[in-house]
Amino acid sequence: MRYQKLFTPIRIGNCEIKNRFSMAPMGPLGLSDSEGGWNQRGIDYYTARAKGGAGLIITGVTFSDCKVETQSMPNCPNSTYNPVHFVRTSREMTERIHAYGSKIFLMMSAGFGRVTIPTNLGEFPPVAPSAIPHRWLDKICRPLTVEEIQSIVKSFGDGAYNAMRAGFDGVEIHAVHEGYLLDQFAISMFNQRDDQYGGSLENRLRFAKEVVEEIKSRCGKNFPVSLRFGLKSMIKDWREGGLPGEEFEEKGRDIEEGLEAAKLLVQYGYDALDTDVGTYDAWWWTHPPMYQEKGLYRKYCKMVKDVVTVPVLCAGRMDDPKMALRSIEEGDCDIVNLGRPLLADPDYVNKLRAGRVDEIRPCISCQEGCMGRLQEYSMINCAVNPQAARERFTAYEPILRSKKILIVGGGVAGCEAARVLALRGHKPELYEKNSCLGGNLLPGGAPEFKEDDIALALWYRVQMEKLGVPVHLNTEVCKEHVVGKDYDAVIIATGSVPKRFALGDDDRVYTAEQVLLKEKDCGLSVAVVGGGLVGCETALWLSQQGKKVAIVEAMDKLLALNGPLCSANKEMLERLIPYHGIKTVTGAKVSGYRDGVLTMQTKEGERTIPCDSVILSIGYQENNALYHELEFEVPEIYLLGDAKKVSNIMYGIWDAFEVANHI
């Protein structure tokens, strides 16, 4: 009953939504077919979130027009592809979603303009309102003609009409937000036109105004049209965004103009504002990594809600149910938008309604499975949920005979394997040499900004209890424990150990893991050797505690070997390092540490750093000795997680799921 207010209905226009949760729009790559319709993955993906309780589903972005930017985008609802096929496949999806009492809006975009991802651009020149620099490439964009603008406007009417035929309950326009094409027209920094689409704020919003007018004229005034809206751009300069707490001159849209724009857009006919802040030039605002606070858009949504009369939707790390409830009660927003949390757990809303909060699988804001894979592989997935966007193809396999299975290691790989095996009806038994489950989640989750790593470890502990998996802590398994016993299969997930090397005064040389777990006191001044993800995050955490920190990296730049990291995570972390006063020395090889001085060799010669301690963050080594002792002794044996190959949380979980689902 605590969260009952989150389950009261609300209307967007004439469309009633059963609760205050919507699925935020996320890139739909991998969810379409070659004819512009939905493939089975896409239909299953959105239906699973409706089955999980979301009151409103907002699809990932589709293009209303694929001619002007001359690029192929998924699920085009108009005559560029095959509108009959779009309607047919959409009908299959919308009818299934409606069976669960959920509503669904199709997100339509005018285009990407200067922020088009290079892999999607091909040989064609990028377009924009004016001749301005592209976000990623050293190219100048081609200004759109008035005729092209008007053809895109018409395509919105065609697309929305086909969406209505296909059973969509409304559309969301993408967007006067994040620096996409419509936003480029709305922001004076990008829009340098002197015709009816440039100059005054009203002229810069004319494109967005004509879009909603066209849709309403084709679909009727009662067909809901929401707008993805960014109140503030967070732009310091071209390709440079501001950081949280940083003072800078806004070069994009500031709050004052944003509030005026919000009022105008509602006046033009938009039925809801899906509100955030940021642009591609400050991507860590619109795709917030773990370094951003939770609920970071709440205060901005509150500003918008105070000046408009339509519902305001708020996303941005809103996965904490208590925060979601406060946001509704305190008038920050009307609807809570869950994006990545619904990737991690499609049943989030139903679990909350049933009071099973401890069973909600947490999103860890790593963006490796979602934005990282979207950028690199054009496919949306989730690091902690291997079934996201693969629901049909990764459904739990039925078993013919229940097997007794020994699992050695209680990190993510061992826990995920135990979870999946137990769900399928096998009898896993888990052994962990330490005092609690979690493995590398525990040191990884030590910084406050990595709290969700700890939440994931706790979630696995709850899963083991709910599923009745026997867990033996403080127990190190040896060969004799396994050979000759009655196990049908054995899984070795013994993880990895930090790499070390001697520097001289090794009593003050620690691993990052030792410091993160507070097993060692590193003092007030620290040198971190290794500028990968663990080294940079450890350095940031220590700096936030007031310590003097330097990073020494052998490569020519930080984060050189980590990937695919989402650009939002990588770029924000790269900027947080100097912002917090952390010194960096790249292209350097450490050679010794004596009498409180770290010595290194650089291209310019020998350098030294005085420090109380040295923290080694130079990678991990597979701990696979037990597997090699057993591989010819046990008929069915598997090696998983870091013990197989040092990687990241995502592949530890994914590999474990794959193996455990087919035993």
C-alpha cells in the first residue's frame, strides 16, 4: 500500500494510462526488419514490458522521413518503406500490449542532423538548420531547404496516421531535446537562419509547431502527441558540455528560454512534455552514467510542471521507488519514466505493486549492454539481464531430468548460473570462499557512485534465498571436495586476482581492491598506477574523499583498453578526472617506489611523484587452477566468469546464463 499513489491513473490528452510508470524511449536498433516493420524481437521486447506492468510504452526512435537525411532507420511508418507492412507488424504488437491494459506511443523523429552517428551517415553529407560543425566528424553540415523542412513536416502527418491505423494510442515527437534536428532548429547556437525558421524563439520553434499541427490535422485533435523536451542544453562550447556543479556560460538553451519554449509548445498543441536536460555535446546529461546523481532531472521537471498545464514525464535514474513516489507527491512530475531499469527488469512495476521490492533486479548504469552496444553493434541489450531484447530466443529451456550441480565461486557468474539452474528445476549448490556473495561487485561497488553494484550483489543473495539454493560461505573448495562425489555437473567460477609487481617499498604498495574494501589505509597522497576504468574510478573516489591523487598510465591516454564504453560514461569520467584536480601522467612506466617517492620513465625522461602509497590497478589474472585440476576428472565441467577470461560484469552474467540455460 505504500506505493499506491504510483498506481493511480492519469491522462495524456484523452488517453488514460493505468499507472504512473512509462517505459522511456530507448534506441530500437535490432528490433526492426528490412521492410520497416517490427521483427519478432521487437514485438516480444515491448510486450514483455507491458506484461511487466508499465502503464505506457514509448518505443525507441523511428524516422518519419528517410529521404532528406538519406539513411535507413528502423520502423519507418510512412511510404518511404512499406506502410502496409508497418501497420501489419505494429498491429500484432499493439494488440498484444493492449491485452495487458498498457498503452503504447510511437516515437517519431525529424532526423538526427549534426549528431548523426558516423556509422549511420554513409557517404551522404550531414544536414542541419545551418552550416554548422558536425558533432563527431570534422565536417560542416548542409543547411536544409524550406522545401525539405515542409516535406519532413508532411511525413509526420503520414507517419502518425499510419501509427493510429496500427493501433498506437499516440505518438511522441523526437524532439526539442538532446540536440537532435528539431532541437538544432530551436537552439540559436545551431540555428543561424534568416528565414521564417530562424531568428526569434517563435521562428526557431516553427518546425516543431508545424509538426504537431500536421499530426492533429491528419489524426484529429484527440490523438495524443507528446514531446521529448530538453529544458537546458548544458553546452559550454562546441562538443564541450558542463559538469554537475560546474559554473559555465550556457551556449545552448538556458532555463529562462526553456521555460518560455515549454509554454509555447503546449500552446501549439502538445499534450505532454517528456522532460530532461542536456545535448550530444553534453551527452552524460541525457544518458546519465553512474557518476550522475539519481533523479537528476527532478528539479528541472518541477520547473516545467510549474508553468504548463499538461502532464510532465521524468526519467533520469528514477529506479528508486521511494524517489519515484516523492516525485509524484511533491509535484516534480506526473509520470515516472523508466528506461534502463526496465531493461534490467521488465517486471519492475508489477514487483513494486506486489510489494516485492527486494526482487527488482537493479540497473547498474554501466551502459555497456545498452548504449555501448547500440553505438558499437547497433543492438540494444542489457548487461545484467541477458534476456533483454532477446526474450523469445533466451527463454528458459525445459529440462527432462533434474541434475545436482556444484558451483564454485559466488561472484556474478556463479550466482547467475545458480539462479538460472534453480529456475529451470535443477539443484545447484554454491560454494564461496569469502564471507558473502558478490565477488568483484564488492570492491567495485565501494565508491558511492557505484552503489548499484552492491545492490546487484544483494539482489543475487535474495535470489539464492527465494530459490532455495544452498550457499556455503567461508568454504574454499579443493579437488578432493569434488572428485568421487555425486554431482552431475560442475561449474568453476572462481574469478580472478589482481595483478601485482614489486616496486621496492612494497609495504605501502596496495591493490585497488585492498583500498576499495578498506583493508588498507592509503594515506593522504596517492599514486594510482593504471588508468583503466578501475584505476580512474578508484582515483575519482579517493579524490572525492579529499585525498591528493595522481594517475600513472603506460598508454598514451586514459581508458584506452576499456570498451565498448558508452560515450556518455567515458567522456564524463575523462572530464571528471581533471575537474577533481587529479593529475595524470600518460605514456609512463613506473620503475620504483622508495622512501615515499614513485619513480617513472616517460618520453621526456625520469619523473617522480611523492606519495604516501601506491595503488596498483593494472588488471586481473584468471584464477583457474581448480578447473585445470578437475578438467579430466569430471565428465561435465564448465569454466565461467573471470576464471575463464577476465572481462566485465556483462559477459560474466551473459556467459553464465548461456551455459546454465542449456545444462
